[in-house]
Amino acid sequence: MLWIERYRPKEFDDILGQEPSIRLLSSFAEKKTLPHLILTGPHGTGKSAAIECFARKLYGEDWELNTSRFPTADLFSQGKAFLEQDDRYTHLYQKNQSLINNFKYIIKWYASLRPLDAEFKLMIFEDAHALTMDAQQALRRIMERSSGTCRFIFTTTNQSSIIPAISSRCLPLFFAPVDQAVMLNHLRTIKAQEPPEKQGCSEDDLELIVQAARGDMRRGILLLQVALETGKCHSLFEVDQSETANISASAIRAIKDGDIRGAVRRLESLMIDYGLSGSEVLEQIRMITRREYNHPEIAIALADAELRMRHSNNEFVQIGAFTTKVQKVFS
């Protein structure tokens, strides 16, 4: 079993490093009320776990019946094929209709269901930055009509991708990268609960894992499991060389070789197939270029792309523009 599931927070007290947001959610649960929400912050900081903890505290054993989750990144990257294959939507899927019409029909259908022994149910849109402009406009109208029985919650790594018509109706809660001291203490606790044969990592190794996680608690726990179960505590750099890092490195090589289309395709796959945000893709590239090239113009291009990424609605366009700019550096 993956440790990120075994040690997944079950209660508010289990979510570490997000005290202001958790305190507010806990207060809402006690008062049995909630506005529409936007939970924003990097991956692995507790956004989805906080929603689950809120639902458990508010609804008790019926929390899953009063909670509808929509994986928007999968839906809008895979299109109608996703609706055809997912058991939750096959009975609602209309083959002769467009993706956006299917999306609106499905959301309306779920919003029309009455909550079970509660005043409202939760409609959760994970990775909401993947929602297209048309989808967000449709959601705005559904939110207006269903606010009496539904609360809409959006989780995203890029709040600027949410249109003002939706964001103005939602209370924003920010989940910051987990503090290193908090993560280190939590990893110590997890390590202490494991059998003696999995106690090989030293304190220095744990600190190295915390550095590699970069504020992502889920990543830190995953790296700890890999390090302890493979015995590679002393070669964590090899463990941390994930598939996404290798793909990013191959994209940089493609740019250097003049294959812009291949580079863009690789970087887009990181967002579509691996669920990285545009900023996380740029961070992967930053680590590689700093180690292998350390060119000042690449650093400037990364900074410019990061700035544009935070104020744009289409991360794919910015990734394409970045690759073109870096190609000029190598030419």
C-alpha cells in the first residue's frame, strides 16, 4: 500500500502547516454552513484532504453520498472518451452531443440531486484550472441556480485561471508549501511507525528528502517510502530523478536540437499525462537548466514565463512561447 494513502489525513488535526485555512474550514463545519470556495496552492499541500475532512465532519457517515467529485483535468484532456469509460458518467453520456454540452448536462444532473439529511451537498472540481472558458461560464449559471442546495468547491494550482464571474462568488483559501520543519517532524513520525528493518535513513537523509520535496508533503512521504523500501537513502538524487524530470530533460535537448514541436509535445504531456501545472513544469526545467546549462538568458526566459503563467488563462500557450524563446538562446 502506498504510504500517501496509509498516512492520508482523516481529520483536520492531521493536516499540517495550513492552520489558517483549516481553522476556517473547521468553523464552517461546526456551524454547518459554507460559502462557495476556491482552494489554491501547490500540489501536495492538503487541499483535497481538507475537503474530505470537512465533508466527514459535516455529514458523518453520509459524507460520500453528499459529495460529488469531478476530475476536470482528466475530462478536458481526454474528452468524450473519458465520459464513455467512467462508470459514474456512462449513464449520462450523450454520444451525439459535444463535450461541453455533456459537461453541462452532467453537472446539472448532479446539482439537481437533493442532499441526504443536509441543507446542501458539495460539488468539487479538482484541478479547476483545466476548465475551459465555456465550461466556467456554464458553471457560473449553474451556481446561480443551485446555490440553495449545492456548494461549489474548486481546487487549483493557478487561481488566475478561474474567471472573475466564478472567483467573485467564492471564498479563496490558500494552501502554502509545507514548512520544512513541519515536514521533517512528520517524516520522523512516519519513520518511527515502520518496522525496524525500515529504519535505515539517518537524520541527514530525512533532511535531504525534505529538501527534495520542496514543500510537497505528498512527495515527501512518497520519497521516504521509496528510500526506506529500496535502501537508497544515501543516493536520494537517483530516487528523486523522476520520470517527469527525465521528460523535462529530453524536452530541453529537443529544443537545443531545434525540434520545437517535439519539445512542446513533451512538456504538454507533463501537464496532461502527469498532472503538473505550468509552474511545476517550469520548475522542473529550472532545475535541469541550472545544473546543465546555467545560462542567464534561460533564467530570464523562465522568469518571464513564470510571470505570464500566473496572469494567463492558458498555460499551454505560455509553454509554447517559452520553448520558442529558449530555442533562440541555443541558436
